[in-house]
Amino acid sequence: MKKLFLLCLSVICFFSCDILRFSPFEVTSWSPGEGYHSNSENLAVSLKFSLEPDKDSVERYFSLTGNNGRIKGNFYWQGRKVTFVPVTPFEINNDYNLSLSAEAHDTNGLSMDTAFEKNFTTRPGKGRPFLISCSPSMYEEIEDLRTEVRLVFSIPVPLSALYGNVSFSPSMTGIWRQEEDGKTAVFTPSVPWTKNKRYEIRYSTSLTDNNGMNIGNDFKSIFIMGIDKEIPSLIQANRITKEGKYILLVPDTTGFTGAAEKFTENSGWEKEDRLSLVFSKPVDSVSVKNYLNVEDAPSLFPETVPGFNAEFVFYFDAAPVYESRFVLRIKPGIKDNAGNESKDEYIYRIFANGESSKPPRLMGIRMAMSPQNNTNLVFFGADKIFENIPITDENYPASVSVKTWIELYFDAAQGASIDVFSVMELFRVDTTNNVLTFSPRQIKTEHFSIPEPQSGWENYERIEITGNLTNSIYFGIVNFQIGPGLKDSLGNKNDKLLRISTIK
């Protein structure tokens, strides 16, 4: 018996080892791949395994080193794939070694047969040239009017390419020379730069190295000559429409003077409009966010990328309520790149009454008191309440289901039509004391029971609901209502209960 047990155990071990042999634990794919990678700031390292990895062992035996030593970072797991993101982005001109010790194992304790070793680099070889640095740097303010411009490239660039492809705006004459075996290009202006002037340096993709390889990307840098003491100011605020049209907003000054005249108000704001603020010079996005306040409206969020910009675009996280009034206030303290702060305060009063943002409304109803021949019509407007509805036993006998119709008249935004499905879903006839019941059967937007609309209401949208009305001998209130959520074709929605109340 003992020998039989040992024999079985041997067979099990044999087949188990065989299974492991045909299902090794290994790295099946990885990124970013060997060789050169130019987008160093966006690189991340990922490994995908053949079997379910033991996460702790993989992280313990994982190693990534560069020229400056071991790289620190964080692990992010997704199934059998792990992604390593460095705390600080990978650097250019650096070589990296990726290593995973064979001690790493799967969840069943199966180790790798061999260690996983790979290399990649952000150091360019004989590939396309690229710009490493530019001096003066972007938006740098320079006091020395004889300052030289220095461009440092990854590989040498000939002087002829510099003269033909690097330009200044405003135009500037000068001489180019090379340093560091042609990798550094230095421009010496023939005349001093103009004080308090903004200059742009540009080169095009046709700029090539000594081997004729072009640089691949356009480049632009901006610097300012002289000490910048100019205080930034708001030039204008605009409403940007859905079509991209800019409409100037007029600031209100009565809040500062205490004058008794009417406030300056900007009307016509639509639900999808955005806000544009244009400044006299680039200012810090953080200070703009801190000193821009909106009162009595949803929160504003920046659409413009962070940094120093002359224009900032904002959008509301939710549409302002139709016919609401809100205030945009830009306070002093907005900073430019030199630390100069704005001194003025601006107030813009906005009326959100755009024609395309108006939510649909129920304006009135019409029905026939003699449904057999569609005569004896009665109309009830939303501006009147508790008018008498003259239902008689002659035309609507008690407890008898009578086929009839009810017309609904709607006011909608310019160019919009009522969403028929929301009417079907939300329309109800609600009563007290079981006065009557109405069961809808069909909805019409044309071929109405009465061809002519209610006099004076021709400009409203008409919808007819046919159904069965059952009268009773009781008296009470009859409410014709549409619940919250009535929509139109432009996406406008009325969140209020729409009701016309009558008395029988």
C-alpha cells in the first residue's frame, strides 16, 4: 500500500512538472520597446505576463535604472499587465535599463526561468535633429539690449540653414556663428534690440542638419526686451456662441459710482454660450481663476490650458437657468509673468434669456363640450385659474366613456418643436372628488379634429390628444397638467409642473 502511494505521488509530480514546463511564467510583451524614444516626458514602462503574477514579488524584484541611478515610481495593475510610471518624467539624453529578477513568480509560486532584461534610450543617435534649449527662454524679460540668442541642437546644424530658416518678428538683422562643433548656434544682433518690445523667434521644419535631415517640428519662442512694468488689464469680455461667434459684453459701472441709473445688462445669453476674457498681455491662469467670481449661476471651468495666456475661455458646468440674472466679477490682483498685478475691477451683469434656450411651456388647452359634432368649444389659458368647465350630462353622460379630444398649445424656443414623446409620457388629467377621468389613446401633430387653431394662438405649437372621457355626478377641481421634464427638439427642458386648473 505504501509503495502504491509513493508511485502515485511520483506520477502526480511528474505530470505537474510537465504542466509547468509547457506553461512557463514569463513576460509576453513590454513597452516602450528597445531603441530610441523622443517623447521622454510621456513614456511609461509596462509588462504583460503569461500567467497571473504575484504582484508583491513583481514589484519587489522590478528594477529600472538610468544614468543618474535607480528610477522611483508607482505601479498600476490591470489584470496581468503592470504599468510603472516614474515620479518624475523620463529625461532626454538618457539611457535606461529595465530588469525583472527570475525570483518574480506567479500566484502559484512558479518563478520565471530567466531574468527579464531590456534597454531603451532617450538619447538620439543619428536620427532627426531637435532643439534642446533656447535662450532667451519663453516669455523671458531681458534687460541687456545686446543680448545674444542661443539655440542648442542635438546634432550640428549648418550656418546656411540658420540664415534661411530662422526668423525674428519684428525683423532683426545680425550674424550667426557656431559653437561646440556646430551644435550651438549664436545670433548676435547688428543693432540693439528695442526696449519694451516683444520679439518672436521662429524656425520652420525645413531647417536641416549637415546630413540634410530636417528638424521635424516648427518652433516659436517669445521674449520681451527691457524691464516690464506694464500693469495687465482686461481689454474685453466676450460671449462665445455655439457657432463660435464673439459678442462683446459691456461692463457695468454703476456698481462703483453708486449712480441711480439703470444697471448695464447684457441680455441674450444662451445655455451653451462660453465666456472669453482678453487681457492686454499674457497673465497667469491661476490668478485669473482666483480673481474671477460668478454670482447666482453655476460654476465656471477653464477651457484654456493652464499657463500664461492673453485670452482665457470658460464654460459653465451646467446651463444657467433660463431668464435668470447673474454677475461676472473680475477682481484686481491678476498677475503677469513679471509679477505685475491688475488694479481695476470689472463687473458684467448677464441676463440668460437667449431665444434658443427658452424651455417649452404649456400656454392653454381647448376641447369640445359637444364631442359628437366637435362644437361648443371651450378654451382655458395658463394665465387663468379655476374657470368653469361646462361639461353637461347631455354630451358627457355620467359613468359613460365618451370619445373626445383635448388640444394643447405650447410656446417653444425659436426654431424648436415640442418633443411629442415627452408629452405622451407626462400629460395627465388629475381631479379631486373623482370628478372625471380621461384615458389618452392617440396624439396628433397634424390633421386635427378642428382644422383652425384657437383664435390669437396661431403662433403657438398645437398638439391634439384623443381619448375617452368618463364624467361623474360629482363636482370638484379638474387639472390638465404636464409633469416636470417637458422637452423640445433643441434639448431645452422645463423642470416645472405645468398645470391649467378648472372647476366643474
